[in-house]
Amino acid sequence: MPQRITPTLLTLALSMAFPWQSAVAQTAAAPEAKKDVSQLEAVIVTGSRRAENLREVPLSISAIKSEELDTYNASGQDIRALSGKVPSLNIESDYGRTFPRFYVRGLGNTDFDMNASQPVGLVYDDVVQESIALKGFPVFDMEQVELLRGPQGTLFGRNSPAGVMKFDSAKPGKHFEGYANLGIGRWNAVNLETAVNVPLSEDWQMRVAGIVQRQDNRVHNPIAGATADLEGYNDKALRVQAAYKNGGFSGLFKIQARDFKGTATTFRANIIKKGTNDFVDGYDDSYYPTDGYNSQTLTSNEVSARLRWDFDGVSLYSITAHDRAKFYSRGDVDGGFGAPYAPPSGPNYGGQLANIPFDAQTADGIPMLRQTTQEFRLQSNTSAPLQWIAGLYYFNEKLQVDSFNFDSFAAGDPQNGYAVQRQEAKSWAAFGNLNYAVTPDFKVRGGIRYTDDKKDFTASRTQTPFGGANVGPLTTNPKSTNWSWDLGANYNLDKSVTVFTRVATGYRAPSIQGRVLFGDTISVASSEKVLSVEAGFKADLLDNTARISGTVFKYRVKDMQLTAGSGSVNQNRLINAAKAEGQGFEIDAQAIIARDWRTTLGFSYNDTEIKDPNLFASPCGAPCTVLDPAGPVTGSVSINGNPLPRAPKVVWNWTLKYSTEIGNGELTVLTDWAFKDKYNMFLYEAVEYRAKSALEGGLRVGYGWANGKYEVAAFSRNITDHRQVVAAIDFNNLTGIVNEPRSYGVQFKALF
């Protein structure tokens, strides 16, 4: 039976907003004047902690506007929909709609532990989202998303050696207005997004926004006594903001929350044809025989206050935030069903049986997460040639991780294993940045940052799977300090062309992995350090009807933190590679090619390489075809010279938009395409675990009328229904994770 839609958070949002409607109706904004479509609009970014024209910033930055986000999210997709939409960006997850992992220029982290750190920072409304339980917050009612490539250590809260994804939601305004956007699609999918902006007084404004995304299950399990239907979800989120301004003081106060219920990623045993990276013959996407239970829940909330005091020549900023979350995810990691439950014939994919001789059904949870952050920033607010920023940052995170194992060979799948990890991470930093205009056309920037990190960690196993002794408590308390810096320059060749260069260092604190449910040790990876060099240009051409930017870059990572598998055991471990290097280039372009036609093109090439002749890893436990040379220890292989995992060399995206007036409205047709090159799923190279290249496209056809107040549209994502294995579990049975199938539906949007 289809799930009932219960938009509790949205109901609360609307009930809070509408009581003021009659009181403020007289302040409603007049319809906006039609935008000039003969030229490209200037792109204003805030990645440098100031509002600046993108062309004036000596950084490689891409911006995704709210209109583009509406298109990508039309079918109810999550944050992974942004993957490949700008150069050098990849986003994936082994947990489905939660736990996204970000990669920029090939730098990322494949670790699936609950306390894993990532080299790509995520900043949501100026607040760092460190934990995986916070990173996947739905993207709705946004002003803009920015990707800042390369180390970003001297301007943002947490050090981010690979880059920063910066999300900025729409802020409260001085007019009563709002919108509702409803999409209905395949598998009874519903995507409802709405926002209401209410001016409460001359000094106070409020904005309430919410989203409900749900979909019926689309995968069936024929095995009795287990979760019968999978891949459905119900995701709700709410954001309430209040803005105050009086004289030289302004404040922005926010409460946001998320409530997700669904199923975890389906791991599918024996779907990869041995000796290839193809599906086995007879693979059926809707058919998933498993003896396991599958469920996933996530709740999170945040309260924050962003305050600003303007004085003569300087402004003082305070950003205070407190985040909380709970997470639980249970799935059948072996991807099939155990031999005791196998019917005589058994599901058969091209001669590969889905039943397996052992069980591996586990769950991981975060019963408690508390994150508190505080930033103070003092910066100049004059038009003088010298601009500066100085700041202090504090971060505190308290986290508990629970790990469970279940015996699917026993009636009722009883729990037979339990381990617990507890971690407290503390960090503080002092940072500064200078921007000096040597001439009106030549500007130099430099920054420096000191960081002090400390983690206190303990792990214990109090219930051991398959018998055996308990373990722990095991403890570790890594500490580290770091000085990082950057130096850049921007030069205007003329009024439309700018060249820039930048040298920067980055740093990531030590990471800890305590997966003791099946092991007896914890692993610690020491801090990693990045040196990055880049140079590029940005140009507005043909009377602002075309815009193009290009960057070439090279970076080196010392003591890079990597995650290695353990062969036939579902147990990862942290390691440090002596060095890894990457180099490549990026192109980002937009153009008005005719009165009714617009296009964009993004292209990136990333060549990465692990450089450590003394580093070896255990390859797959399944019967896969390993390509790396054998190591000195039986069962190990050398990974020296391999590319970084999940790092495709080529990524490109292209969009084409056609708009024309028909009758009293406007017809818009938009298609977007993203290509991702092949990549290794793990540190080692194996034929079966090398993802194919992929090209996925989307199409949206809409008609708006009444001066844009109403629009109806039809959409489709992955319109070619391209299917392939995008990730894997490599300890057994050629188990794969498959990309999302084609989705389609209709949309209706109304402004008021």
C-alpha cells in the first residue's frame, strides 16, 4: 500500500507564517520587471567571505543558481544530484540518501565509518557540517551553491584541504511573498517544496521554508521473514529564519530540522559478471532476494545565530551554532540470502547463485551527536585598497557510534554482536587574510591560519559475533597542530578578462577508525598536508553574452589518509600513503547563443596517482580479477601508481535551454547532461570493480503564465535509463550497488 503523505513540518511552517498575512498584505512586492535576457547576469559569490563578482576572486569557483537547483531536484533527488554538475565535483554514497561523500579534483574519502572525516568541507549557511549525519541535509529554497576548489584553510571554520561546498539558503526579505512547488512522479513519488516570507515589522522579517520528499518502494524481496520491499523513502525538512536589523546591528536566527525514514542502500550479491564490469545475464533491478532486514532513520536539528555589528571602518561577526542528530542504518551487507534459506533452484543470474554460505547482516547507528561551533570574525568594511579579515574559530563534537551484527541463520535474526565507539573532537583556530589593491587592476591576497586539534576516542566490543572474547576498552588520543597559508593574485588584462594565480596549503587532522565489531584493534591515520598551485583566467566576452573561465592546477598530498579493505573480512582500516599527486584543468562556460537559446559547458580533467612503493593493500575477498602486482605478504598487492579511488579522470556537463513566448506565457525547454569517466572503486585495481563511464541526462519542459506566477512542467531524470554498477562491497560474492533508474513526472509551481 502506498505510504500516506504526512507533511508535519510543512504544516507547522505554514501555520506559523500565515497569521501575519492579512496584516502585511499591503506590503506585498510588485511583480518584478522582466529581466534583460540579452546579456548574462553577473555572478556574485561569497566564498571569500565578502560579496564579490566571481571574476574578481583569485580562486577556482563555480556557482549553481536556484533555477538550476530546481531542475536537478525536480524528481525528489537528494544532494547527490549535484554530482558532476560543475567541473571536478563527484558526490556518492554507500548509504543511499544519507552519508554523502564529496570529492573535488579526485580528493575524497571512501571510508564508510560513522566518524569518518572528509577532505571536502561542507558549509551550510556559514556553519560547518562536519559529521556525515549532517552533510546530507536536503537542498531547498536556496539562493546559491558554490564550489570552492583547492585548500580553503584561511577563510573557513574547519580546514578543508580539497575544497568547500558552500550552501546559502534564501534569506528573509521585506515583502510578503512565497511559493509552492509540487512534483509528482514515478513510483508515486511526491516532491513538495514551499516557502513563505513575512515582514513582521520595520526591523523584523521571517522566512519559513520546508520540503517533503517521498517515494514508494520499487524493489521486491521474495524471501519470507525479511524486509519485503525496499528503496522507498520519506524525507521531511523545515527551516525557520528570523532577521533583525536596526542601526549598525543585524542578526539572522535560524532553526532547521530533518526527519528521514526509508531503507538503506541495497547491496546486491552476484550481479557482476566475473572477468568484466557488466551485469550478469538475467539481472533484474526490481528483484532482490535477501534474508535480511533493511531500515534507515535520521533525525537532525540545528539552532544558529549569525550576528553582525558595523562600526566605523570595521564589522564584527559572530556565528554560533549547535547541531544534534541521531542515525540508524541496517542492511544485508552480504547482498543475498544464506544457504539454509535457499530454495532448491535458487535465484540464478547467468549461473551465479544469489545464495551465499554465510551471513553478514549488520547495522550502524549514531545514538548521540552534539556539535557546537563558534566563530568570531573582524573585518574591514571600507573601500580602501587594503582589506583584511581576522578571526577565531572553535569546534566541539561529541559522538557515539553503535555497531551491531545479526544472525540471519537463526529464527528472528537475533543480535549476536555489539560494539560501541565514543569520540570527542575539539579544535580551535586563529586565521587572518589580507587583500591589497596594488592598482585598480592588480590585487594580491594572502592568508594564514593556526589550528590545534585534539580527539579523545574509546572503543569496546561487549558482544562478540560467533563467540569469542570481548575487546576493550581501547583508547587513543591523537593531537596535532598546523600552520597553513595561501597567496594569490588577480590581474585585469582589460575590463572583461582577468587572470589569476594561487598557491595554498591545506591540512586534515588525524582520523580514527574503531571498527572493532569484527577486529581487535583501532587504527589512526596521522594528519595529511596538501600543497596546491593553480593559475587561470576568467572572461566576459561578446558584450557579456558569453563567459568562460579556465584553471590549470597541480597538488601534492603528504601522508594522505586512505581507507583500505581487509580482503575477505568486512573490515576497513585507515592507512597513510607517503604521497599522492594530482594535476589537471577545468573549463566552465556559459553563453547566450541566440535570442531564445542559452547553453553552459563544464569540463574537467583530473589525473591522480598514489606514490608509495612501500604501500600494500588486501584485494577483494570475492573471486575478482586483480590487476595489481602481488605484494610481499600473501594476499596483498601493491597500489603504488594507482589513481585515487572514486576519482574519474574526465567529468563534463552540458545544458541547453530554449525559451520563447507563446500566447500569454513562456515555454521553456531545458536539457542537461553529465558525463563521468571510469574509475576504481577501491585502492587496488580489479576488472570487476572498475566502474564504467556514464552519461546521464535530464529533460524539463515547462510553461509559465501570469507574468511567471504559475508554471506547469514535465520532467525526466536519467532519460536514457542508463544502468550500471557504481560501487561495490568487495569482501564477498561480487556484490554491487547500482545507480538510480529513470524517473519522470509533472510539476506545478505557484508564486504568491
